Amino acid sequence: MLAVVAAAISFGVLAGLIAWQANLATYNNYHKIVDVGSVSVDSALRARAAVLDHMSAAATFLETTGDNQKAAQARATQRWADFNNEARISWRNLSDTTYGEYAVYGAADAAASDYIQQIGAMFSYYGAGETDKAGAAFLAARETLNTRLVPALGGLEAVKVEDMETTYAGAAQVITNWQYVLLGAAVLLALILAAGLLAIRLMHYRWSWPVGLALIVSIVLAIVMAVQLGQARSDAQVMVRQAYDNVAGVQDMEALLSQGRALESIAIFDPAQSASHLASFDQYISLVEQRLCGPVDCSKRTFLQSPSAISDAVRKAAIDEKNRLGLPRLPRVANVPFPAEHAAYGQFRNDYRTWLTSHDKLAQQVKASQPGQASQTSTGESAQAFSRAVASADAAGAIARSEYDKIWKGVYTTTGINQVLWLAFPLMGLVAAIGVWQRRSQLFA
């Protein structure tokens, strides 16, 4: 009986410490994925989107006059401030030397400095009435952006995604290991408490409420924690491979859309090279469709087989294209795990096709040497259609982001609570020990 008393207390403490460590390890792995990995990826993606919007606004500034030009300059100023803010987040979150994150950030910082100096020269030349030099300065800045800054920001994204993938792969195994260790410790504790009840029976007592309560609470709490750990392990896959993959994929598509949008303005103020700019637009659109649905011109056909379901044929075509080209990610329509996403991608396709129709009109006006009409289309019909397309893409990404946030917030909550509830195990061990000791005292009274 004394051995049961000592073992109940000892294994209660041991089970509690294991429960605390299991939940702490789960929290730490999620923290590394969410607060280190995805924060850096988000900042790199948003920085890229901001600087591409800045370039687009600068191009719009050159192709317009009056209020439209002032609005474009104001947007450029705001988007550069946004870029700097996201860059600061990346700088504060540098942590990975394995994949060369510091070197990539240094390259991005140097490219950003050169780019904004060239854009500053563009505004200075334009203010001095030297529009040809302003256009040349912009094209030089665009070259810096496309060949140095955007690749460096992509590199920042890539190193953090690699780190997230490594963390996720290890997290699943770590959580599984702790789950088994917790169950093992709980089984040992339950056996000891059951031995206490058996000892009480041998003392000719029918029951001990303290020991029985301790046994029931320990078993229930261990099962609940083990189930929560198992859920956290499976949710990590959903969070990284499905939810966040969609979030990053949508932001990647929006970056390509922004580059295409900028080329519309560039084709207007640089008519001598308009054919080349329009051809580049077509290349960016091909990349958008590759990431959206796979095959060339796949967006011409509806994605939906019902108002709220992606067509199996569309999904299969996207997967086949991914395998054929060896794409790093599945096209968006092939990875829609959350029901609300289906209709959202259907709406994005409609708005995206409307923008392309506006672009075709603008391209014809550029080819017909009608810069005034092309500028009106660019700042009017095309700008509005583009904004609707981006808003639709944002809506699709917001659904995945919501699911992503729901998962990690839920895990943070449960692991936080469980890092307090671990005290229940030593407490139950103590309660059981007191119950056995009371029965023993009564026997020898």
C-alpha cells in the first residue's frame, strides 16, 4: 500500500510533466510555422505585391494627366510605404542561415534602393518637362525590378517556404511521438490507481471515491489530450499543404496580374516598343492561367459543374498540366479543400475574363495608334475590371486564410489550456494517494 501511495504521486507528476511537454512541443512547432515561417512568407509576398503596384502606379503616372496622374502618384507613394513596412517585417524576422536568408535579404535591399532611386529620377525628369528621359528612367527601374528585386523577394519567400516545409515534416513526427509517450504514461498511472483500488478491496473496503475519481479524471484527461494532439498533427497538414498553399498561391497570381496591368500603361507611354510590351503581357497571362487552372486558355471554360463545385474535368486537366510541366504547386482549381472556395474561384474566373476583354480593347487601340483612347480605356474600363478581378482573388484567398487562422488559433488555445491542465495529473495522483492512505489508516485504527 505504501508503494501504491508513492507510485501514485510519482507517476502523477511524471504524467503531468509529459502532458505539459507534449503540449509545449506542439505549440512550439506551430509557432515556428505560423509566427516565423508564414509571417516571413506573407511579408515577402506582400512586399512583392506592393512594389509591383508601385511600378504600375508609376507607369499610370506617365501615361495620364490631371487628376488621374495625381491619383497615380499618391498611390505610388502609399504602395512604396507599404513595401517598406513589409520589408521591415522581413528584416525583424530573419532567422534562417541554412538556406541563405540573410544574403537574399541583402540582395533585395540593394535592389530596392537602386529601384527607388531610378523612380525618383523619373519623377524629377517629368517635373522638369523631360518626358523622354522620364520614360527611360522608368524603363530602367522596371528592369531593376524584374531582374533583381522581384527575384530576390521570391528568394525570401522560397527560403521561408522551405523552412516551413521542414518544420511541418518534423512537427508531425514530434507530435505523434509525444502523443504515444503521453498515452503510455497515462496507462501506467491508470494501472497504479487501479492497483490502489484493488488494494482497498483486499482491505475489505468496497470503494474509495478519491481513488476512483482520480482514476476517471486521469483516463479522461489523457484521452482528451491525446485526441487533441492527434488533431493538431492532422491539422498541420491541412494548414500548410492546403490552406496556406492557397493563400500563397493567390498572392502569387495577384503579383502576375499586377505585372500584366503595369504593361498596359507601359505600352501606352512607350508606343515604339508597344508590340513587345503587349507580347510580355500575354506571357504573364499564360503564367496566371498556369497557376489558376493549368492548360493554355483554360479560363475560357467555366470551372464549375454546379454553382458550388469545381468540375472534375477541370480539376483533372489542372493536375495533368502540373505533372506535365513539373509545376511546384497544384493550380488553384485543383486544390480547393474548403467548400466556399469553389464559388469564389468561379467568380474570379468571370471577373478575370472581363478584364482580359477590356485589355483586348486597349491593345487594339494601342495597335491603331490611338493613345488617347487607350489611356481612357486603361484608367477607366480596364482599371475597374482589374480591381474587380483582384477583389475576387482576394476573396478566394481570404477563405483559405480564414481556415488557416482557425486551425492555428485553435491549437494555440488548446495547447495553452493544456499547459495548465497538466497539473491535474499530479493532483489526481495526490488525491489517489490520500484515498489509499485514508483506507489504510482506517484499517489500522
